[in-house]
Amino acid sequence: MTSITAGILAHVDAGKTTLSEALLYRTGTVRQLGRVDKGDAFLDPDALEKRRGITIFAHQAQLHYHNLALTLLDTPGHVDFAAQTERVLSVLDYAILVVAAPDGVQGYTRTLWRLLQRYEVPTFIFVNKMDAPGTDRAAIMAALQRDLGAGCVDFTEANGQLHDDAVEQVAVQDDTVLADYLEQGTLSDTTVQTLVQQRRVFPCYFGAALKLRGVDALLAGIARWARPTAWAADFGARVFKVSHDAHGERLTWLRVTGGTLRAKDALVDGEKANQLRVYNGAKYTVVPAVRAGDVCAVTGLVHTTPGQGLGTAKAAVTPLMQPVLTYTLAPGTADIHTCLQAMEELADEDPLLHVQWLRELNEIHVQVMGTIQLEVLQQLLADRFGLQVDFVQGSILYQETITAPVEGVGHFEPLRHYAEVHLLLTPLPRGAGLHFTSDCSVDVLPRNWQHQVLTSLAAKEHRGVLTGAPITDMEIKLVNGRASNVHSVGGDFREATWRAVRQGLMMARTQGQCQLLEPWYAFQLTVGADQVGRALNDIQQMDGDFAAPAAAAQMVTITGHAPVATMRDYSQRIRAYTHRQGQLDCVVAGYQPCHNEEVVVAAADYAPVSDLENTPDSVFCAHGAGYPVPWDQVPRMAHVAYLS
């Protein structure tokens, strides 16, 4: 029997949960079709999901179809919960991407496609709602090939065989396969399976899940064209989710990637897997062991995080989806510390839900993807913890970078301590993040001290000097330094390293080489033909850009980019002037230079020298006592030559 794990993904309202219910029904997992609008969907068991009519959490189901054992992971469809969806991708063999025929490839569909590419997940495509009036199969197929890739091929079969046109389209995706096809006139199933697994070909199926049309063809296609992953012999597993059950028990959801996991096995810091639960919707079975390829929820672990690798498994890559909005929690009559404890538990389940406690202000700040996620948080706090709270709109999450290389130096020499560190800060392409490296000879600075520098660089979130926002998109390279055989200890290099980063940023600021970055949306706006002029004018007023509008029937679609700061409240205006006929889809498309940097910097009124936890100044020693030296005087006082 072929055993695979597949995730089902889609833009909101594409019919993803409806397709999941149809797959469950056609395989006999459920006896009655559930409906999202009726609140009885098998894979939306949470009360909050039933109330809102959307998938919020990833859920698991077990399906059997002929010789196929399929573990299905349903994922949220709303962009605000894209981080949950992304974590699931790291444990999938295959994905089923649902596209609604009337809507086509939406902005969020493209985001999901980029994520599938990032995690190298082979993908089947199901075009849903083909029963909608005016659907054109050929036009939809052409749009898939244009918007997603030429490897999208209609895999509709007749008498168990692909059409000749489909076979030819499959063959042309690989030169070697094409040569064999031209010689032999046919393709083996093994060859097609390989191309699908290599993401060269994406089988497409068409139907209407609500009416069970095309569902059997999709199941048969997965059974025929998917093949199981080869697993390692040694134990490994990857965590993709953390949650709590109805009794408050912490659950670590993982997929075993090698060997076997048995109950009571020690996994993290001596913590044992107390129970191994295999879920099917809201119900579960406790099993004594799970093998490679299986998905389960484990109790008894408190130090696990989504994306973490266990045993021989590597950790998942850093998530691409990151929050861009920050809000302040307004506790009302609730105790602020009780609220903090509850928020920390929710953040334990979702690492991208950044919760920050500002002790000086007695405030809780939370970073989220959007307003729907915020509303769900509010309801979770009420349902699970009995806390009636509100959230006050805060600021955009800015980042800072540099535009030219700069050297920073930090010196830390109070009495009986010594360390000096020289760092070269170099800008990297947008979205690259921070890279820490060393280009310093061990003859200049021994390896153990170099290790201390690199460890210290990764040990904290470094703040920029324009607004105090986190820095990004630069390489920070150790290029020089000095230690004392008598007085240096590890903490000295931590202090010198952190000061060197800030000193370099201050040097860049005086030279006009610091840059503020803000998040931008990629948007897709659909309005009536008579409303295009207003929409384009609005986009220009929001400092956005756009491509040539595309007309279809009485509606016009406009795609482009705009700052989150100017567009985040635009959906309400669209609903007003289009009389609820317009639609706006926004996806965070990364960070770009801030469109109004001077205004934001002035409003922040940030004094980098006064930020004592991130000081750019150094400490030197004279006459048996340490004394502070301002950052701008450090280069001429440094004990090692300042290269700049």
C-alpha cells in the first residue's frame, strides 16, 4: 500500500474544506457530507471555526482509497493564517492546491505557489466550482499555465489513459523524456511519477466538490501518480504544530521522517513522549509506536517549537511569512499579568505571534498578520481563558538596513576585563535577512573568541539607529579583534560585539547610509468598470504602483504593490464605494524602502545613544579604572587599527 501525507491549500472561499469533506465521503471516512455553512465540517471541529465558517487551525484526517493510505492535512485558507499553512508544508509529500474556476489564480494563490516552490512540494491542482455559469475549461487551463507554470497539465483520463495532448505536454517538460517519447511514442507511469515528484509536472483535475464531481478522478490520480518517500533508518521527526487539547494538555504535532518513535521515548531535554495520538478530525487513537512517514500528536513535551527537528531531522527553513502589524492589548477589567500568561501560551502555539511585555509601560504588544487574526485572538482569549480584552491599533513593523559597507568597533575594558571586536557590515539584497560570518585569522583572534563573537551576534535582536526597529538584509563579518590572555572572558566579547554593531550603525547614520524599510502589499483589486478611475487614483495617493488593468465582463482587475501603512484600511473604503461588489486581496510581499522615511523617523523620536540596552559607546581602561568613550571617538582610541 502506498502511504503519503498530503496537504490541501487554497485561497479563502475556493472550496478547500468542501473538497476535503468530499474526499472523506468518497473514501468512506465519513458517512455524511459536512458543510462549512452548516458548521458540521469534519475538518473544522473547533467551535471558533464553526462560528466563523473558516478554517483557522491545521487538522488531520486518515483516508484509504484502494491501495492508497492518505494522511490529509487541512490548512487555513485566509492569508492572516498563512504562517500556520507554511509550517505544514515542511512535512508534506504532496499538496493539493484548490483553485476556484470563477476566481482563477488569486493573489494569495500565487503566494501559496511560491511557498510550495520554496519547500519543494510536488503539487496536484483541483479546479473547483466548474459548475458555475460561464466557466471555460480551456481558458482556465491557459491561465494556470500562464500564472503558475507550463508544467500544469490537464490529467483528465479516458479509459484509464491520459489524452495524447496531455502526454505530449508532460514529455516536453524534460528534454531527455521528450527524446524518449519521440522515439517510443509513449511514457511509462514511472516516468510521469518522477516528473510529478520533481515538480516538473503538476497534474490538474476539474470538478465541483459540493456535487462530488471530479473527486473520484482526483483520488485516482493521486493514487496513480504519487509515490511514497524513501525514509532513513535512524529516528528523525519534524515538529509542525503545537496546540492544547480541551483539557489543556500540550500537544506537539510532528511527522516522523526516519526510524520509529515509541511511547516513552526521550525526545527533548530528557522529556518523554507520554502518549502518541493519531488524530482523525476531532477524535484520536493512542498508539504504541509510529513509523517513518506517519503523523502524530505527542503529549509530555514542553520545550518543542514548530519547525524544530528531532533526532536526525533538520529544522525547517525560516518561515517566509512574517507579521507586519503591531497592536497593544487593552485588558479592560482583566488582570494584565493573567493576560500576559494567556498570550504567552498562545504564542507557544504560534511562534510568529510575537508577544512583547513592556514592563516600563505595563503593556502587552502583539504582532500579527492582519485584523482577522486579531479577531480570532480576541475570541480565543474569551473562550479559552475567560478574558474579555480589546486590541488598540498600533504601528507598522518597520525594519532598518544600510546602503553601503561600514566598519563597527566595540571595545570593552573595565578593570580586569578585555575584548575588542571589529565588524564589517555589508548590505545584502532585499529579503536576505542577517548573515553572520568570520574573516579573521586565528593568529589574530583565537577560534574560541571568534566563536563567542558569532554566538553573541545571534543571541539577540539587533536594533537600528533610526527608529530602533530590527535590522535586516546585511552581512555582519568579524574582520579583526583582540583578546587578553589574562583578563578576557566570554562575556567581554558579548559586550564588545553588541557595541560594535551599534557603533557601525551610528557611523553609517552620520554618512546617510542607514535606510528605513517598510512592509509592502502585493494586491489584486477588482472593481466595476465605472470605478476604475477612482481605484487608480486611490492607488497613486497611497504611493502604490499598478499594472495595466484587465477587464472581464463588467469587472476590472488591477494588480500592483503598495505600502501596508497606506493600504491596510483600504478594504472598508472599497466596500463603501463599490456597494460591497468590489474585492481586495492583499498579501505581504516583503520589505521595501519606506515611502515617507523622514516622517516616520521624526515621529519615532528615537535617541540611539540614550538606548542603554543597545549602547554604541565603548569602555576603556586607564589608571586602574574603566571609563566610557562615546561611539564617535572609539575609532581613534581602538587598540587594533580601524580599517575604515
